[in-house]
Amino acid sequence: MKKSLITTTTVLAVAVGALAGCSSSNSDTTSSDGGGSTDVTTINYGLWDSNQLPAYQQCADDFAAANPQYKVDVEQIGWDDYWSKITTGFVSGDNYDVFTSHVAFYPEFQKNGQVLPLDDYIARDNVDMTIYQDGLVDLWKGPDGLQYGLPKDFDTVALFYNAQMTDAAGYTKEDLSKLTWNPEDGGTYEQLIAHLTIDQNGVRGDEAGFDKNKVETYGLWMENAGGADGQTQWTFLTAALGWTQTDDAWATTYNYDDPRFAETIDWWYGLVEKGYMPTFAAQEGVSWADQLIAGKTAMVPNGSWMTGYVFGAVSDAFTPGVAATPAGPDGKNWSMFNGLADNISVTTKHPDASWEWVKYLGSAACQDVVGDSAVVFPAISTSTDKAVAAFEAKGVDVTAFTQHVENGTTVLYPITDHKSDVNAVMGPVMEAIMSGSAGTDSLVKANEEVNKLFK
């Protein structure tokens, strides 16, 4: 799962590397008397997603019931405040014992010695690392070869749409499952976007007389410019051209100067120029999900973590649907593949207790609970099956997301050092391009600036 990193990485850039030699945390040990004295170790755990809070609170309760020597205090804070608290907590020494982490941040935590490796614990307890979906374990292996997290979930990207609008446009569910894309004319994907776009006079984007300056409903919504990663915006397109941000995990060079990236972004910005997608200024600070539900846009590419929210917003004007990303010139539907894990803070006073909680979070005992909640896809393969069944029980077919894992049509979220600095360079550049104040030729210089970070 990922949200906008522009604001958050600014905080991270200030905080990383400033770890004071503190070893305190909010954890404590209390005694309860009842015919004897029992020490209870409190583990403080943080996460950002309110949709997942009920499932993880249940995991915490189940864990404490099975292990009465431990108590888990779960705290959920919104995305930006969450990372601010963690990064400043590393400086003060007052931090979570365990926290839900993201591959956009943990490389710098690892580099600065702020999170603990788990290898000794994994070996001691014979943790089976083969139970997770392929590729997820490697996301949490540092450049030192050590493992810093047990996979807890994964996400992919698909197209959310308003079925009332696609039906009115004459598109069936089968039509939507067979979309194609190329950077020259956009394929049937652009044809769909154009036809779904309607101006204030009721004229569609592919009809004579369409007024691109007076759009009532956009065919596609822009959820910011994508920054350095474009997880939900454009990576599912660039991957179809064989392009990725880096060639390998922990690479020391980026590929933003590649013509394949430029031509994809040129096509994407072309949707703005044609009036099929809102301008950058029009979408800034606006929730894409709210626009979809309100009928201001017919379709938005986004992550599987939003499935529950979107499908829970049924109304007289909104019937949710989800379709696969369009097939590229290679004939395949692509998606970025990301997954979360839990890190143990180096500031914890209770590393052993924290490990027991992390191990539980990475086990089927917890991930089955998460799967049954039908919010995200757990990392353990059998728990993923439970999530699919739970979604199906709610009438939601999630094949558009899970097919990427089954078909091997995923590209990993780029993991490198200097991630906050890379975002600081690429964020403004991509915003300038999508605002029309710069061309894609600016990507060459931006790539030079990014790669200088690794010299």
C-alpha cells in the first residue's frame, strides 16, 4: 500500500541519520497481583490504515490471550502524521516497539541502523519463509543480505470504475477485461476514456462538438503526478514497455531518462490536453475516490487496498466495478507489486517480546484474521485465499488484482538508498510535466540529479 510520499519524505529527510543514542520507548512492564505476581510486557504497535485497525486489534487480542505475559497497545495514525512520529521518534528515542513499515522508508531506516534485523530470530524459531507469495520476502531483505521484516500483505493495481457509466457508454464487463494500450494512440484504453468523458452539454469526448474546457465527467482521474514511483498512475503502463525505475533491488542508478518512460508520460499528459483527465491543479488536494463515487469521473486506476472502501460506497448513482489494467504491446496486463511488513525499532527496550509479536503478525494465525476481514490481501498464500473468499462473499470479484500474482505480471516497488532524496527530485519534476510547465525532456536532467545521489 502506498499514498503520496511528497510531504512525508520531507520529514524523513530531516530525521534520518539523526538517531540519538537513546534506547527508551513507550513500552513498559507492569505487575498484576492475584495470588502471585505476573510481569506483563507492553508492546507498542503502530499502523496508519484505519480500515485495517479492527483486524489488527483482533490479532493483538488473540496474541495476548495466547501469551498472557504480553500486551499489545495498537495505535493508528493517518499517513503523514504516522511517518512524522516514527522519524522524530528515532531522534528522541521515544518510538513504537514495532511498526508497520513501507519499502519507501525502510531502506533509510536500515541504512541508519534504526531497525533490527530478524535473521537470528528466524533461524532460532525455524520460521518458514516459503509460505509467502513469491517476491515478498526479498522486498524486506537489506543490501547487507539481512531480513528486516516478515511479509504481512501485498497489493496490486487495477481499474476502479462506475458500472452505471460504463453500461451507459455501451461497454460490458467483458469489454473492460480486454482493454489494450500503447503509447502512440492509447489503444482501446484511450478509446474507452474518451467515450466515458462527457462535457456539460452531454457530448462525449470522442464526439463532434465536445468542449474540453467544460467537462462534466472525466473518463479518467489523475491521482497526483506519481512522484518517483507512479505506483497507481503509470507504472502499469511503463512495465508493458519493459521499463522499470531501476534494474534491480538496491540499484545505484535510475532509468528516468529512458525514452520509453518519456513517451508514456507524454501520452498520459495528452489526456489532460484532450480534456479526458483533469488538470494537475484541478485534482490537487481532491480525493479520487470521492470524485469516482460522486460521478465526477468514470474510472480511476488504484490499489487493491481501496477495494473495500470503493465497494462499500454503493449508491443510486454509483455502482462499483473493477477491471484489469490494459494489456500493453506485449499482450500482458501489468502492475506494480508492493507489500508491507513490520519493523522492530532499535529503540525498543523489549526486542524479544517485539519479535514474538512480529512473528505472530507474520503467521497464519493473524493473517487469516486479516484475510477474513476483506480489506487487503495477506502475504501468506493460504491467507490470500481466505481474503479472496471473503471478498467473493461480499459480491466482489478481485481477479483483476490477484491475476497479476498468478500470471507473474508484476514489477517490484523500487527499493534503493536515498529514497527520500529521489522523491524530492522527481516529485516536482513530474508535477511540472503534468501541469504543462515542463516537457518530458526535463526527465534527462532529473535522472542525472537522481543518479548523482549515489556517487
